[in-house]
Amino acid sequence: MTYAELEPKKVFEYFRKISNIPRGSGNEAAAAEYVRSTAVSLGHEASIDGAGNVLVRAKATPGYENHAPLMLQGHLDMVCEANRGVKHDFLTDPIEFVLNGDLLTANGTTLGADDGTAVAIMLAILDSDLPHPELECLFTTEEETGLSGMRGFDASVLKSSRLVNLDSEGEYEATVSCAGGVRSHIFFDSDKEDLPEGYSSVMIEVGGLFGGHSGADVNLGRKGAVAVIARLLYAAAKDSDIRVSEIVGGNRDNAIPRECHAAVAVKDNEAFMNALTSEAEKIRGELVSDDNGFKVTAVPVKCESFMSNRRSLELIALLKTLPTGVRTMSRSVPGLVETSSNLAVIRKAENGFEIVVSSRSSVESRLDDMQNIIECAALLTNSEVKHTDRYPGWDYTEGSEMQKLYLDSVKNLFGIDAKIIGIHAGLECGLLKAKKDDMDMISIGPDVKNLHSPDEVLSVSSLARLWDIVVEILKNA
């Protein structure tokens, strides 16, 4: 099968076109203009707001003029991740598709099916004569880095009180609730000391971890590289004085970090390396199969400056103490994570290091407590904390009109009893619901695995079936 032979052709053609346009978070202007100009060329009303969102209005088709308006929504941006050694400039290069039977991936990078498939479906609907009520198609920006587009969207302009969000993953499931979240930035000030005689410098690198989505995949037991390197360094520092030069790992708060490195000077290199190797083997014995590529390397390195032993240990202890992984499970929905956090990023900052932790919970008081836990950990090292980009969850409402419409559509098309679920991840639906409380919403999507990692994979047949479901919903809306 070639890409051109995939059905429905318009959906895959638009997915190819949008994937040719670089659209990492914060770099969606070209993609937004493409959507706007395409919609206008098809005879629709389209505009771009101050947050870069595109709102397209399509008139009802004949016979649907008296039906209530309906909204379709997805986000323009994608997570930009590439495997080490892959040369790809996300500011200029198109995504290179690799089709293997039913599975579509990218060549060493994230695919961008999250949420390019939503963009493609909406454009294909707008470029059709399929029956539908009046439509409002909203293409938002910077969803992946803080839901900024939806935050800045003026919902008062909407006519619709019914929404199909197209940013979920998993066939025959409609999401009807989601977690809220917050990003915490910890600023750790470093000191500097001259390195005493007799120390050797080494670069420790952790790699080969699978990573994944920090919400949807948090219950799968995958290790995060930043937490792993903190564990390694703390264990090895018991056998040798240690001075940290740098620790850098992770680059996105909503992705489980796959790689991290640390440049350190140690007094007893042999004891340090023996302890490091021993701890690495302990970690290896705990890994889930996804993380079987885990590796730890150590090579000599030259560095210009180091922190004191005391401040180095405080940084390592802070990383070791910050919460990461599942905290509590839902008390009402079996198998659903209620509260979690992700020790996502550590990077150099002006006076030392910036550490980013993303927390999620479907219970607002739990989210408050996660912020307090992070503040307490930072307080012990005299570090400053700033909480940003907090967004609300989306509470479950049983048996709504849109839920019934979805369930009936799947049953009519495929004879399958679809599911109504909640997820432990953030969706723009939560913010929109806070802006427009009367919005009846569902969130659906194709079968996409390994989001936010270069192993992201889309089932093309599931996208074709999703198209059929959306068409059926519009026909009966």
C-alpha cells in the first residue's frame, strides 16, 4: 500500500499537507495561515485571533438549517522530539512519513498525529458536501506547552453548545472527563568552588528509556531519566565526594524524559564507578519491557566549574525527593490514575538550574497538595518555586446528548458497544468548559500509540474509521 492509496483520501492528503508545515508549539503561524486560507478558498468564513487560533464557520448543508450548531476542535501544534543522531530541524523540515502496512510512523521523530489528525479531519469536512448542521471548527495553538491557545480564546463568540473534540487516542472510546494540571518551576542557585587536587571529572549519561506521555503513560511503569540519574548519583556519592558541574535532561514537561546527563568531579573514581554500576544494575532489574534499551555510560570530560560537595548533594537530594510517577488512583473509576507528577526537565539557568515538574489530578485539592509537596522539597534547599499554566479538569456528566450520539453512531456503523471513559491527561475541553459551562462535549480520536516520543505510531485504518464516525455524528446531529 502506498500513502496515496489510503482511504479516505482527503483526510490523509490534508494530514500530509499539514505535516509538511513545521508546527511545533509556538511556531504554528504558517500552519494557522494555511488552515485559514484553505477554508476561505473553500467558501467558508475564517479568522485568526490574537492567540493564533483559527475559527472557521461553515453554513449548514440543505435540510440542516434548523439544526443546532455543532463545534469540532483540535490543536495545530505538535510535540517535537527526535532520536539522538537524527538530523531534523523542526523549524524548517517536513515530517518524513514511514508507512508499514497499517502503521504510520515518522523517520526518527514524532509523527504529529497528536493532533494533526484532527486538523486533517476538520479540513476534509470543510472540503466536502457531506450533510451537517452549521459548523464551528476551532484550530487552537500551543496546546502541548500549556493550552495557551484555548486560554486566550474568546468563547463568547461561539454559537455552539455541542462539541466533538478530536484530541483523544483509542478506538471506540469517547472521553468525557480529564485531569487538571499545573507546571512547577524550581530555581536552584548553585555555588562555585575551585576543584581540589586529586579529583577526576566524568560525564554520566542515561539513555535508551522509552519515555512517553506524562499523563496517559504514567501508569505503565516506565522510568524517567532525570529521576534515574538522581538515583545513580546519590547512590554513588555515598562512596565518594562529588562535585556537580552540570545536570541536563528532558525538554518537555508533558513527556517522560528519555535521556539525561551529568558532568561531575569525584574524589575516588574507582569507588564511585563501582557504586554507579551496582545501582544501574538494580535499576535494570526493575525495568518494564518498554525500557529494555536502558543504558548508562561514563566517559572522562573536562569542565570549567563545579559546585561544592554540600551544594551538589543538595541538588541531587532535591531531584531525588521531588515526586514523580503515580501518587493516587481514582476511588470511583477502576484503573484510572487520580494524581501523578512528572519530574520532567532539569536545565541550566542564569544562577544555577531550573527544574520542571508537571503535576496532574482530577481532584483540585490533590493538585493543591502536589504544589505544596514541591514547595516543601524546594524549601529544604532554599530554592524558589513558581507554579504556572494551571488548568482545570473536566467533570464527568452521565448520559449527555453528545455521548448518546457517539454511542449510537458507533453501534450503527460497526455494531460495537463503544465505551465512555475518563483519562489522566489534560484536554482543552476543561478550559473550554470553564469558559462555556453549557457545552456538551465528547473527545474522540484514532488509535495512536507512544505519543510525544519518536516511536509515535498511528493506525491508518483507525483514522479511516474515525472519519466514518465523525461523518455519522454530523449526519445525525
